[in-house]
Amino acid sequence: MKKIRYTKNRATRAYCTAFLSAILLAGFSSPAPQLGAGVASASAREAAQLIMVGGSQFYITIGPGDLSVSRSDLANYAKEAARAVIAYYGNFPVKRIMINFVPTDDDCIGYGSSTYNDDQQTGIVTVEVGKGTTRRNLRSSWTLTHELMHLAFPVVSHHERWLAEGIATYIEPIGRMRIGNLSREEVWGDLLNNLPKGLPRRGERGLHFSRNFDRVYWGGALYCLLADVEIRRRTNNRLGLEDALRSIAKQGGTAASDWEAQDAVKAGDKGIGLDVLTNLYAKMGDQPVYVDVPSYLRRLGVVKSGTGIRFDDKAPLAAIRRAIDGIEEI
Ligand SMILES: [Zn+2]
């Protein structure tokens, strides 16, 4: 059994106050509660509901407890999350996955975790579902997509987790946007609001040394955006971060593998014939890297407007932003 990656509710979308308090009380470095994430035995699979998405088998289990949503609502939640991963990766990089839903007393989706059982060759994702969770909450929840995105990348050591968390944080909304679950405005508006949380504060070092929750997730996401734009700039928008990540998965770099993060970025660069991921990884891991996020996004044509954003398609890198969206213009 591999290390278990726990995800706390990081987004501004659809979180409940009770859960936020739990995060604050738990603190980033405290052990997260056990979620029973280790079970993928043959008998457990027999008891589970099987759905097929994109040629992969998803076994769904629901633990004991009351829920407002039905079994088929949860199956749909799983299907949509899997589709978002496929929209980004082109396929689902792990062939067998067990999704354990664990009912809780909360009003919304809670902790998520992901790991991989080598003996059963099964990716294992566990998500807490509060008894007050509604169908609408499920539709706006990013948690399961985030955890499933993790299965497409190797398990890396703790001080390198900013890379894995950053990737899942950056590509989860893009995948959901591509299947129509999020608008472009929501995705870019969230980046504009949240990426500054990933910037180093005075005296802070590179991302390898950070234990701050926001900095790890959003600093890693900033790495992804910078890498995505740079790959697209250098290839005339022919390739992007997704091509590098797909290549890592194709070379065996999924949750089934324990890799050094450095080897993963090297594999990604090899796949696209560039050195963008490796160089930026070394730089942002070791040193504090400051980026003026609003100015950077303005060059991509993301402009703050009132409480939201608008797009400026005359901005110098607007074509790159549209390529990242990866959805047809209407
Ligand atoms: Zn995560």
C-alpha cells in the first residue's frame, strides 16, 4: 500500500463552514482521520457497484450511515469526475479504481484521499459525504475529480508533494470546464483569486521547504500555469502541460509508481522534447519565485471586472489561454 494523500477542502466553491472549522482545527501537518482507504479485496469489489467509464472499471462502495443523495447520484458524481479526468488526459490512466464514499454527519463533501493498492492493482479513492449533501453539492464538488486526477501521477515523497498537489489543483477545474461543469469565468476567476496564496511571503524559501497548506497547493498550481504557458509559447501553442502529463502517465508514471518528482518532470520533458518542467521545478522548489499574478493573467487576457472577470481576446497571450481552455469557441 502506498502513502495516502489527503486532500482538504481548499476551494472557495461549495465548502461548508463546519468543514472549514475542521480544517483550521486539524492544521496542515496533523494526521488526518483514517478513512478506511485500504480496502480493495475481491470480496469488497463483489459488494461494490461497478461502472465503466472510458474503458476503466470503477467500483463504488457506500459505507454505513444516512445520506440525502441516492446511490445513483453518487454513481453520477463518480462518472462526471472520471469524465473530467478523461477530458484532460485523453483516457483514464488507471484501469481499476475503487471509490469509497463514507457517510458523515456534516452538510457537505468532506475529506478526500487517494492511494494505490499494488497487490490488487487498484487505485483507491475515499471521499467523505455529509448526510446533508445535496445533488447540487455533488455537481459543484471538486473533491472526487481532484483525487482521481492524483491517480494519473506518481506518488512522490512528502517534501515534493507540492508538485502532485499543484497538478491536481490546476488541472481539476480545467477537466471539469471541458465537460461543461464549470465556466471559463469560474476557472480563471478562481486562478486570479487563489494563485497569490501560493506566493512566498517575506523570508520564505522555495516550495520544497513549505508546509503551509495554501502555499503548497496554490504554489504548485502556479508552477503548472507557468509551465503550461511556457510550453505553449515555445511550441507555438502546439503542445501544452497536458501533453507532458499524458506522456508521464504513458511512461508508467501513475499512482501505481513511486517516483522521485524529479524523474517525473524529466519524463514529462522527454515526452515533449523540452526542458521547461525540469528547470522550473528546480527553480520554484529551491528558491522563492515571485510573480505578479494579476499582470501575468492580464497578458493571457484575464481581466478583473467588478467582482468577477472578463476576457480580453486582444491580449498578447489570449490564444494560449483559449488553448488551455481546450473547448470550442461558440
Ligand atoms: Zn490532493
